[in-house]
Amino acid sequence: MSGETLAPVTPAYDPLLDLVVSNGIIDLEQADELRGDQANTGRPIRQLLVDNGFVSEDDLLGMMAAYQGCDVVDLSVMALDPEVIQSIPASVARMYSVLPIYATAGTVTLATSNLVDPHVMDELMFVLTKDVQFAMARQKDVADLVKEHYGDESASVSDMLNSLESDLTLDTSLDVDETDDKSLESAASAAPVVRFVNLVLYQAVTDRASDIHFEPFETDFKIRYRVDGALYEMSPPPRRLALPIISRIKVMSGLNIAERRVPQDGRIALTVAGHQVDLRVSCLPTAHGESVVLRVLDRSAVSLDIENIGLPEDIYEVLTMDIEKPNGIIVVTGPTGSGKTTTLYSCLRRINSVESKLLTAEEPVEYDMDGIVQVQINPSAGNTFIKVLRAFLRQDPDIIMIGEIRDLETAEIAVQASLTGHLVFSTLHTNDAAGAVTRLIDMDVAPYLIASTLEAVLAQRLVRTICLNCKEGYVPDDDTLERMELKRQDVGDRSFYYGRGCSKCNGTGYKGRKGVFEYLRVSDPIRDLINERRPTLFIRERARELGMRTMREDAIRNVLDGYTTVDEILRYT
């Protein structure tokens, strides 16, 4: 048993909850309920406290000020000195949601609406090279004034690059392997580097980026954000700054900055504009230095309500019935980044109750879910999917989620769990719903076992939605209809839409994404085809005869309804 120790993930600590409990505003049971609401909805604890009527915002500010040993100020009646406003960089104000209201030669007083973590206070003192004091102010006032006084975010990137290049003294003429580790650590902790990296992370989160790429090449250094599935390049820093910037990220994620020859993985917990963001860090050695990719896990940007993930009404109705079944396997398929994890979490949240035991095996755990035992897979420590899943079966579960069915052993445990009365959720990488059956057969799972346990397969993709600010209609020509395999009578007098590009969408014509889906219910006719080892094409066509709408057909519906463009659905479906 010692080799199969589970590692459940617990909800993040929130000092604000402790504060209101200690002040008698709520009890421990209510604190647990609020923690669960926060984990499931992404809404900040302070908003939940106020919205649920436990405390007013002003009373909450008073408590926070007493706890921090500072005053409460009303920014709406204060005249702010422009010189004081300019005493801290815009990136710092945005990153930490603070506004300077008083300043002397060695001290600055910052208005904030958040409890200040001691580590944040130390970092602010280091970055600003001043003593820092705080005052509490209403959240909206701080946010509005930071936005008003610090202007356009993109301008600060260029300013920060100029500051970074002129202030940094690291000798980067040396080869990567020859750079002195102490000099590198010093450069990674230099105030300009800290400010610049914080700005990059802040801008990525506010731009809704899902990933941040730091890529050193022979003569240049690129930083790119992935927004709505597409990569966009920001103003490139000079090549000589790659090493200190990447080293700063490694320091933040607890990685060994002296080790630059093997891949490393880490994690950063970050507070951006008052809410928690997790960043998964992957470092990969390349011919020109380490390439670093950060996956942004912003819980506040994701809804885990199954009603809000964009399912068509007919699929929503049957899926919500199927996930209430006592046993069987339900699979979600799609490429990386298609929203599979969000869909699975939404299903689990829907059926989570005190009467059921839910266990998940994930690599990694992306979001904490209250009331669900989540286990982080860690192969290097011997905590593999196989060991964890075998241990699960001795944990008296009702429902099991497996992050991904990767091989025959994992598939066999999923089948075994289903046959012994458990409901199992998992994912596969296939192009469509019917392909999941073929994938399992290719793993050497017996067709009769697939037919007797598989209940349904949901296939999905994410397509970009048209920016509402620059959306324009047009009448599709015959060539466009032919590309979509439509006839003029299928469209009638409907307009198609596109985004011409504007400042709201960075000139792309798109803002946001939504899912397109197909749902295969494994009915008796489908089970017969599985037992006969029929190929994917036969299963797909029989499912269509039984009423399944393909992903392409669902995507076309989204074009006709004005959500996305012809080019987008042809690209992804």
C-alpha cells in the first residue's frame, strides 16, 4: 500500500474566510459552503460574502483595515497628486490592484481593496525600493482609478522593455552553459526583470490568454500569447534578455535555475487584480536556450455549470440524463485545448452530492472542486494512473473520473469499474464520437466489453466567436455555400456574419470561443455494430440515422445563428 499512497488536492487557503469567521460573521460550516461555491463558480469570496448578505462591503473593509492595522479611505472624495500616481509603474498598479495616494522620499501609501499577503508586501517593497504602507478602499474605486490613471496597457510594455534593457547589467555574451549561476540569480531577481515578468503575466491574464510562450531563437526572443486558440506575438524583448527573464520564471515556479539541460515542470500561484490564478510551467532545453510555456488556469474565467458550457439543448437534455446512470462509461473526446476538462468537471459538479463518493485521477489537477477527492498523478514518484485507479477501487467510490484513457491497462480498469457498478468518466483523443469506439478496440479492449459498458461519447471542438463590436452581415455566395455543402434553399434569406476587426478584438474579428459538439448514445443498434467490429464510418452513419447530429452539422448551425464564421468551422471541423 505504501507505493499507492493517494495525494488528494484540498481547496486553497483564503485568509478572508478566517477573518470573517473570527469576527463572528459566519460559522465554519458556512465558510465551507462558501469555499465550495467559490471553487465551483469562480466568484471571489468577498463577492459571495456581500451578495449572500453576510456582510456589507463597507463593514468588510473596516474588518480588513483593522486586521491590517491601517485606515479606510474614500477615493471618490480624494484629490490625487499626479506626481504620486507616477511614483509607481503602471504594471505594478495593475498587477497588484493598488493605487498610490501618498508618497514621501522613502515611503509610499497604497490604496487596496484586498488583504495583503506578507510575501506580496515584501515583493512590492523590493520592486518599488521603498517602504510600503496600505489603506483600504472600495474595490470598484481602486479598479476604476487604476484604469483611469495608468492608461493603455500596451504602451507600458514598451516602456518596461526600455527600462529593462537599460537597467540590466548581466553579461549575456557568455554561452548559456557558462553563465555564472550567482550572476544569473541576481539578474533574475533584479527589480526591472521582476516588473517586466509581472507585466507579461498580468497582460496575459487580462487578455484571456490560455498559454504564454517564451521562445529563444538564435538572434531573437519571442513572447507569444495564445488567445481563443490562436497565437499572438507581443513586442519582442532583446535577445540578450532571454536568460534573465526565463530564469525569473523558473525562480517563481521553484525550479532549479542552474539546471538548463533537462526538461523541468513547475507551478506558480499568482494573484492578479485580486483573484487567484495558477500557472503550469514547462521548461524545455533547445538549441538556443530554454523554451518555456505557461498554461494559464484562471478559475474566475471558467464556468463549471453544465448549463453554461454551450451545449445544444437536445444534447444537454440527454447528457444530463446519462450522467445520472448508476454505472457505465461516458467518454469526452477532442484535441488538446478543446474544453474536455471543463466539460468533465461540469458533469461531476452536476452530480456531486453528499450521498455519492467521487474520485478523480488527473495529470495535473486543473481546478479544485469541493466535495470531490482529486488525486494528482505523479509518475516520477510512482503515483501512476494504474496504481491510483487500483487504489480507487478499494476506496468505496460511486463515481470515478480518469483524466485520460491512454493504454489497455487504464481501459481495462475503467471497464472493470463500470462492470462492478461504478459510473466512470474519461477522455480520449479522437476526431469524432464514433472514433472513440475504434480507439478502444485498437487498444485491444474486447468489443463485447466496450458494447456492455460504454454509455455515450461526447465529441467537441472550440471555435472562435465573432466579435460583437465589429460584427457585420453579408449574403453568402454560391461558392461559400458549396464549401459548406449547403444549398441556397437551406439558407433562405439568412445573412452570414464576420468580424471586420477592431480594437476590442485586436483586429482579429473574433472574441471568445464556444463549443461545437456531437453526442453518440450507445443504443442497442450501436452495440451490435461494436460487437461486429464495424469501422468508424459504419458506426457514424448508423448513429446519424438514429438522430445524431455531427460536429460539422452543429458548427453549420452556429454559422447560421451568427455565432461564428465559415472559415472558422471549416478550419476546425
